[in-house]
Amino acid sequence: MANKIQMVDLKGQYLKIKDEVDAGIQNVIDNTAFINGPIVKEFAEHLSQYMGGCFVTPCANGTDALQIALMALELKPGDEVIVPAFTYVASAEVIGLLGLTPVMVDVDYETFNVTVENIKKALSPKTKAVIPVHLFGQSCDMEPILAFAKEHNLFVIEDNAQAIGAEYTFSDGHKAKTGTMGTIGCTSFFPSKNLGCYGDGGAIFTKDEKLAERIHMIANHGQRVKYHHSVIGCNSRLDSIQAAILDVKLKHLDEYGKARYEAASYYTAKLKEFDPKEKFFITPKELEKSTHVYHQYTLKIKNNKRDELKNYLAEQGIPSMIYYPLPLQEQEAFKPITRAAESLEKSRDCAYSVLSLPIHTEMTIDVQDTVIQTILHYYKRS
């Protein structure tokens, strides 16, 4: 069984919705509306409803979504944007691409997410925006972040590429989907994401109608009317076939989130049973204010054993992944353009200790038991 274990089982997921997906793709082909076809608008409307009624602009990928969000806010070269040092490169890459200054801050070691305390350390007169990344499937603690941003007139761009479907609860009891709380939210539809297409895609969310119009315009070559270009924009479109696939999968998103959560809970229960005092590894911590959709199930491996454990799992035919092996402040591309707000020690510690186990919507108990028993065997023999 071990050699059949996958980090993400996209084929198994597809087979369960094959008839719906195939019909959607065939409909696009039959109508030959491959770019900006009716299904793109329909998907955007359905996604808007799911996200609580915000304006949705589909685009080509998650990195474009972040870039367009920054472009829409009309920031100027030299303006500073706060971003966590422990995240995927896209969150900071787009800042540098636009001539802005990435200001890197540390993350909370337990949740992997940036906190308001981290953000406060980075504030300067040049600060214009902050990008909280909802890493691995749960929300940052957004209420204090939003309050701080409002106090200092900062834009908030939520990177929601890994947490679509997660929900945050405010102190007054009201709930909001991740990606809908800040000025703008961005997501990716990369195939392995919780809501993933069979190519590439992304989307941008906002509750501000005028800002939504600007976002849509920038994503469409800076034009409101064809061949009349009001601003410098870009060409970032979600093609119709991907929209058709996503429209089917959106109906199952909550079901997918539940399946991932159940798999994660099983991992945690069994691993904590073996290592209750966290002598060998630390299981994921769930923020009380947020649901968790477990885009990744990520352990922190202690005693500098991460790489050895990863290699042992691979020898047994079990995949695992390191997200992310080098924190952004140590990436060559960012050294000349970045301001670090603090020591970034926790981001470094995360980068050198994290290990993500297989998790997906088609996980079975038998597969998980194989993964768990292999991990336990590694520790019992060492």
C-alpha cells in the first residue's frame, strides 16, 4: 500500500465527480467560448455567494491575484508592504516586482501565521499595506490585525491561497470567510489547492464596488471598454474550461474541507498518543477563532531530525514535503530589497523543522495508519 500513497489524490477526487466535470468541459467545447465564456461569469457569481456576497474577479493564477491587488491600491515605488518571512515566495515576490519594499516579519511558531504583534514591530512612515497569509489552512487572528490597520490607515491584502473555505469568528460572534475581511482577498486555484482546477487559475475578492471595478479593469489590459485603456494593466484571465471545473468543485468545497479536517484530527490523535509531551514532534495547533481546512498537515520535527525522517519515509514509499525549506529573508532575490523588522528567528526555526504529511480528500484510515506506523517505527528504532 505504501507505494500508492500520494500527497494529494487528484485522480481519486476527479473520479467521484467525473460525470459533472466532463459535462462541464464538454459544454465549453460545444459552445467554443474558451475565453471569458458565460461559465466564467457564472462561476464568479457562485463563488461570490459562497464567500458571503463580495465582488469576485477571476484571474489567471494566485500570483497574478496578489499583483493585481497591489496595482489596484495605487501604491508607489518605495512604499512598504509588511509580509511574513515564512510563506510561499509569491506573497513577497509581487511586492518587489512592483518596486515596493517588502518588510518581512516573523510568524507565530505554533500557528505559522503572522500576528498583530509581529506587524506592530514593522510599522514605519512608509508602511502602506500588510499581507497576512492564512498559511496551511487556517486564518490569521484577523480582528486585532484589522483594528491595527484601521488605526494606521493600512490596506490589508489577505493571501487566502491555502485557506479558502475557512471561517473566522469575531469577538461579537459574527463570522467571515477568509479572504473577505481585509481590503482585498486573493486566492489560487492551483490543482493541489483545496479548491483547485486542472490547470491554473486564481481570484480576487473585495467588498468595495469601486475597487472591484478597478481590479477587473487592471486584469483586462486596463480597459473598461474594449480598445480604450484607462490605466496600465495586465492580461490575467481564468479560461472557461477551468471555470467549468471549478464551478463543479465549488459545490463540494465544504465536503472537501470536512474530509481534510477529519484526516488531520486522526493524525493528531494517533501522533499525540505516541508523543504526548512533544518530545519528538509538534502537531498542528488550531486557532480557537478559526476553522481549519488543512491545506497541509504540517508537523514541526524536533532534535534536528526532520531531514532524516523525511528520507526514512521516502525509503518506505511515503511522500512528504517541506513547505518551505528556506525562509524568505534568506532567499538571494530578497536580500537587496528587503527590510527585516525583527530577528525572524521563528520563521527560520519553522523552515528548518517543518514536514508536511500526505493529506487530501480521499484519505483512508488504512493509508493514514501506514503513514503513522512508519513514523512511529522510525522513532522506536532510533
